[in-house]
Amino acid sequence: MTNKNYLWSDAQDKSIDEELMDFLAGADIKLDKHLFVYDVIATQAHIGGLKTIGILTQIEYQNLHNCLSELKIKYEQGQFILDNSYEDGHSAIEFYLTQQLGELGKKSHTGRSRNDQVLTCSRLFMKHNLLVIKDLSLTLAQHVLKMADEQKDTAMPGYTHLQHAMPNSAGMWLAGFAEGLIDDCFLLDSTLNYIDSSPLGTAAGFGVPLDLPRNQVAKELGFDRVQINPMYAQNSRGKFDLVVLQNLYQVMLTVRRFSWDLSLFMTQEFNFVSLKKSHTTGSSIMPNKSNPDVVELMRAALSLIEGAMAQIQALMSLPSGYQRDLQMSKEPMIKGVLITKQVLGLLPGLMQALVFNKEKMAASISKEMMATDQALKQVKSGMSFREAYGEAKISKSEITYQQSLKDRVSLGGAANLGLNIIQSRLDMLKPL
Ligand code: ARG
């Protein structure tokens, strides 16, 4: 037996099995905390549509609207708690309205289903958070770009196959991550556009016998357009969540590569970079330790996104229409978004805690790393490249690493990092 509030149960029905209901609700009530405010806002837009078509009078609309605004404030201030006496956030809204406004509250769900309701609020959640993630990525890219400029003359060895390759600069190493993040932001823009479509008003996935002003409601919610086909709207559940996660995967892939490099460069053997005390942790047994746990957890964060993608992909082997399976796409989507925001938010602070060991980096550049410069020097005096290559393989290069870096004039090279071009791409992405 249960004390829960179910929208669909008969008042006299006392046969609901609590254990079963807990299984059906899953983690919904916990997860809906992240969606609740969007659900309230979408409900406000929906009742605006009901007013337009005469289902609600102006006064009824106004009362419902005010009551929803009050609910939003109460929720944000912790006075309305979304607890497990409700099946989910959607039903909590209707119960609240009915509790406050009696019969009028019962009108709020006219012409919609929890199926389009959950789609709408999770889409608003994704849209908002993609913008936040874009903003965090751009802030981080700006930090990295500034550091690249500061470290443009800091020499370090460049590796391929983790073997000595050519002299490099910390500026180039850093600028690459800035450029990567900027490209990831272009992708975020296109993902934002892809999902910027309102499912509200498609109801259970078949439309309703009411001429809902779907465009008006979509516009009020800030959507670019409506999803026309109600069945497609249902089929986009999970599919859109997946495209969001795929995009976050790209962002976090950039972060993982950076974290990997850092943890390598922080080993005693490399000793190129260290972290200020604020960003290291100790060992419970080894007094000598100062560990970059934060870098490792940032590297590991991608595994959560990958797991989240796998969960949704596995889930989506479904026929058309709403299936309750789709409820399980909520948790991976939300978790993926939250971990990405957390990591991106912490990275600028981590960047500031980095200390470059310039002497060690320069000292690690071995003489043979200038062999390519040597070969190309001969090319400039007329020798074929293959010939020069063969000579440079056996003769010692007289070129210093400083000279090698000074001569690296090809666009993007150490002497011509193209930071201004990267900066102008970043500026293009900033909101007006
Ligand atoms: N918690 C549900 C979900 O996330 C809400 C939609 C319920 N719809 C239904 N037809 N049971 O999918």
C-alpha cells in the first residue's frame, strides 16, 4: 500500500503496490529536481496556449500562471520539496495547482501528456546547459590561449610515438587545446540548433483534438521551431539526448588529452610541469607523495560520458512511440551534463595552478631532434629532400633548439602560432 499521489489512480483504488511503484518511478523524483523549474516554465507556456484557444479564461490563466510562479519561487527557496510522495515532477505540479486552486488546477493538463511534458522540460534543460557548457568552454579556451601566448617562447620536446621528435613550445602545446575547444564549441552551436525544436503540444505522440497554438507556445519558450510530427517528437527522445552526449564527448575528449599530457608531464621522470599545493592531494601512507588526483579524475570523466552514451544507445532499440524504457535515458543525460560542467568549471583554476619547469623542458631537447631542421636547411641550398634526409641521418646537426623554434614559420608552428586567428574564431562564438 502507498501514500503516493498518482495522477492516474482511482481515489478508491488501494491496490497499488509500493515496491512495484518504486521500481516504476526509478530515480525519477531525484532526477526531476534538475528538470522541475523547466517543467514549471513549460506549464506556464502551455496554459498560455490554452488561453489563446479559449479553454482557459484570462482570469483562469492568470491565476494558474501566478500559482506556477509562486511554485517556482517556493521550489528555488526550498519551501516546496519534490519528495517521493509524488511519482514524478510532472504530477507534483498538477497536484500543487489542484491543492492551491481546486478545480482550476485540474485544467492545467488539458491537451498534453507527460510524454510531451518530459520531452519539453528535458529539452529546455539540455538547451540551457549546452549554452552554459559553451560559455565554460570559451572561458577555458580564452585562459588557455592567454597562457599559450605567455609560454610561446618556452621550449619543450615534441613527441611522436612518445619518442623524441622535434623541438616544440609550450605555447604550441597549449594553443592546440584552445583551438580544439573552439571547434568543439562550433559543434555545440550546431547541436543547439539540432535540438532547438519544441515537442510541446504533441501530447502522447498523436496530437489532440484541439487547435493548440504550438508555434506561439514554442516561441514563448525560446524554441526556434516546433517538431511537427508527434510520433517523431516521441522518437526523438533519447536520440536528441544522445547527440548532446556525443557533443559533450568531443569536449571531454579534448580535456582528456590535456589531462593525459599533464599527468605524464608531472611524473618525476618528465618533471616538465608541477601543480601548486592548492591542487594536489597527499597519500594516507606515503609521506613523500603529492598527487595530481584532480587531473586524473578529469581524465576519467570521459568514461562517464562514454558510459552514458552506451546506456542510451542500448536503450534505444525500440519501436516507434513512447515506451517507458525511455525514462532510463534521463539519468545518463543529466549525469553527462553535470560532470562536463563540473570539470570545465574547475579547469581555469587548474590552469592557474600549473608551474612550468622551463629548465627541465629545455634540457630534455636532445641534439638529434634538430635533424629535420638540418635536412630542410640543406634543401634551402638546393639539395633534394631525400638526399638531405639521408645526410642528416648520419651527420650531427649544428642547429640549436632556439634556432629551430625561431625558424618554425609555417602557420601554426612555434614561430607563427596564429594565436590572433584562433582568437578571432573564439570571438565569433561569443554571444552578442
Ligand atoms: N517519467 C516518465 C518518463 O520519463 C514520464 C512520462 C510518463 N509517461 C507515461 N506514459 N507513463 O518517461
